Amino acid sequence: MTIFAGRFAGRTAIVTGAASGLGRAVAARIVAEGGRVALWDLNEAPLAAIHAEIGAAHREVLDVADPAAVERATAASHAALGRVDILICSAGITGATAPVHEYPLDSWRRVIDTNLTGLFHCNRAVVPLMLDGGYGRIVNVASVAGKEGNPNASAYSASKAAVIGFTKSLGKELAGKGGPGGIVANAITPATFESPILEQLPESQVSYMRGKIPMGRLGEVEESAAMICFMASEECSFTTAATFDTSGGRTTF
């Protein structure tokens, strides 16, 4: 992994789902590249551990599906950081693995509440701070499942498709707003990569997803983290309302 020293010097970020997987990798890299980060996650113990490990500026334990909790966390993180330049929405769950006619209603609601509505809460709370500050980079983590749909994963696929549509709408709303650096919002669509989230899935589902990737392997979390850090940087200034593909050739549209 190549570290671009100073790339995020003077910048601040909120990263959701920061206790593990992609969120953790992105938060660590932003700090390593000079940024100050507020870590958000529902899991308190691993969140405290990553906070100490990478030297993050702040942390908040919350469920992003709770709008009041998101508003409180946004205010606290803004106070701790002084401003919010970057939002990385990585919090998400897979939900049940089942065909639609057998899909548990409680799992459907929880997946949509976390992956879509929770992401909406975070964007809704942070965008005004970026408008006030005249600068912003938003990266919403979607999935190849949102482009193609994975069988027996209807809630997850639907939520990630909605994240793509939501981000396209938001990016167009924000285009041309802010100062010279502007405010842009983009989504990333990773294929399956090695992550603790795979523990939520049966091996048969993981094997199916691996088999769909032309490169014949799962991704590495650092590969998607590198893409996100470009998307979150000042260099990403003329692309908004877009999806960035890290799928090993599975989805190139």
C-alpha cells in the first residue's frame, strides 16, 4: 500500500462503519495521510481499539438507523474536528440469505434501515456543514449487488441499488456548490472483498460471488480503500454523481 504523505493535511473526515473492514482501512489511511478523523460505529469495543491504534481525533458509538443519534454524533464530531470536509458512509449489514418468498421481514427492515435510510441520515446531517464550509467530498459505499442483484440477497441488493440512485441525485444537487474545491458526492461499487462482513454469509453465497469475478479472486480491502481515498481527496474535483468500480471486472458499467 502506497501512502501519499500529507494528502489529507488540514482535512477532516467522518467515517461510518469504522470499527472493521473497509471503514477501518479508510479511516487508518486518511489519518496516515495527515487527516483528522471521527470514527462512527455501533460496536464500542473494536471502535475504541481502532481509535487508539490509529490516533483518531474522535469517536461516536451509534446506530446510523437512528436519526436523532446521527444528529447528536454529527454535532459532537463537528465540535471535535472544527469542520467536516469528508464523509465516508461505510456502515452496512448483509441481512439474511434467503429467497424473496421466504425472506424474513425483520431482516428486510433492518437492512434497509441501516444500509439505505441510515446512509441518508448521515448525508442529510453532514451536507449542511459542507455547504457552510464551502467544500466537501462524500463517498457512499454501494456494491456490485446494487448493479446486478445477487440471488438470495434481495434486501442487500435493493439497498445498494438505492444507494447508487441516491448518490446520483445528491451529486447533481450539489454540483457547482461550495467554493473553488466544490462539493462532490460519488458512490463506490466493490465486488466481494475479504472482510468481517463475510462472516454474516454462508460459504455457498461467498463462493457464488467469487465465481462471478473475472479475476477469479475476492478483492482486498486495501484496493477499495485506495479508490475511496482518491474519491475523498481534492484531486477528485470534476467527477460527481458517479459510481467508481472496484469489482475485478464483474461490473464495468
